[in-house]
Amino acid sequence: MKQAWIATAVASMLWTAVQGHAPGDSQDPPAGTAQQGRGAGPQRGTPPPGPGRQGGGQRANFPQQQRPPGDPAVIARGRALYGVRCGACHGADLRGGDQGGPNLLRSQIILTDQHGENIVPVIRDGRQGGVGTMPAFHLPEEDMLAIAEYIHSVMGQAGRQGRPPGSETLPELNVLVGDAAAGQRYFEKVCSRCHSPAGNLRGVAARAADARALQDLWVSGGLSARGGGRGGGGGGGRGEAEVSRIQVTVTPPGSAPVTGRLVRIDDFVVSIVQEDGARRTFRREGPVPKVEINDPLEPHRRLVLELTDRDMHDVTAFLATLK
């Protein structure tokens, strides 16, 4: 009888362990509570799909990226209030303005705010010390909440590493904004002394990668010579990068002129390479020997000092038609 009783007790204990739950064991969650563990539904803090997800599969990482978009009317009102009250210090894009306000895109006050509980007290009470002094603004509660909602809307679109809203890649600039007819008139007046649309600039638009490259090419003087790098020539001497485009004639006292491509020139020497490849170097003492330089980029260097943005864009628009 005693053995039978022990066997019955052990069986009862095993049945209880299988069917019941000891304190601290996992239990069915109450309704409305996310279940934890493998195969469970959304975890706490996991952003909802749609507006709360970032492009390219990036997971939202702060509250403003986890909430659906706010009321457009409230956001528009907040934008106007922010522009008047906050923009001068914190900048139009929240990255800091002319009056030295901090970058809000990296502010922990902003990043952790849910419904204005962090932002509104700062607007209402201001801040003293720390990163700077901010005055208190005596605004109605709904105005402060509208500003907070606008900030949330901006933060919800912010890029990685505190970048302001917008694409991760820079938009392509449209430089074809000039008047091609006006550009042709300018070209005929200023540029036709050295260039011809039917001659050395024939099909020039097809030689450039895009309109911006075309504009850089003609403004820098890249159309004025073949090969070589861009002209520089500032300071005390010219480097050998300019050797292929500058012609120099040196006339020593009592000797015939010698012409060649410039290698180097400064206050002490001038070096050239003649057509046969021979390199000649002449010592300079003031105006002796006589040195005459024919630099095809010099007109462009002078032009840059007087070229207006409008003329630049007009000429670019004209050159873009030369395909």
C-alpha cells in the first residue's frame, strides 16, 4: 500500500508539472501585449511598417521615425512658427543657424521626444548655460505643440548620421539656364577672336561629359590648347605642368631669337624645349634677355575677373547647341 501511494504521488506531481505553470514560467500574454520570443509578433519599440520605415530596409531608430505623419495643417502652422521664432538660431534645416543655436538633428532632447514633453518645456522656459542661452517664448500651448510637430516631421525624414532630410545623393545641377541667343552674341563679341563654332569648337558639346563639364571646360580655358593640365601660373614661377601650352621666345643680347615651349620661368632663369626636343635654359638678370610669352590661357584668366554669372550661363547654353 505504501509503495502504491508513493507511485500515485509521483505521477500526480509529474502531471502537475506538465499541465501547470510554476511561478516565473512563461505564460500566455494578456490581450494587447506583444508576445516575446521566437516566432512572436512585433517587439516593443519596433517601428510599424510604412511611414515608420527608412528607405533601403533601414530600421527606424528614434521616435519621430516610428510614428505616422502628423496633421499637415498643424505641421504647416508649426513650420511658419519655427521660421519666425527658431530659424535664426537653429537654421532652416535644423542644423544650426547664424546666431549659433545647436544642431537639433543631433539633440537628445529632440531625438527622445514623443509628444512634445521635451520640446515644449524648452520653448516655454528657455535654457541657461550649457551649449548656450535660449530665451523663453511665451506662446500658447497649441503653438508650441505645433512647433514640436513640425520638428517631428523633419526628423522623421532625416538621413543617417544626422543628415538633414533629402536624398543621400546630391541632385544634379542644371547649368543650362542661360539664353543661347544672348550667349552667341557674347561669343561673337568676346570669344570669336580665338574660337570658331565651325572650326576649333565644332561639335564641342559632344566632347564634354555634360553641361557642367562643358561650362568648366570653356571658363577654365580648356578649349584654348591641346593636352596638358589647366593653367595656373600664380606666384613666383610656372611649373612643368604648363609646358605644352605656353610658347616663349627668348632673345639674348646680340643673338637670334630662340622659340620653344615653356618649361619654367622665374626671376632667375627661363627654360624652354625647342621643336627638336632640345632643352635650353637662360639666366635672367632683370629685362635681359628679352622674354616674350604667348600664353593661350591668359585671355581666360583676364576673362574670369570680369565674367558675370549671366554671361557664363548664356555662353554655356550657346556652346551646348554645338553638337
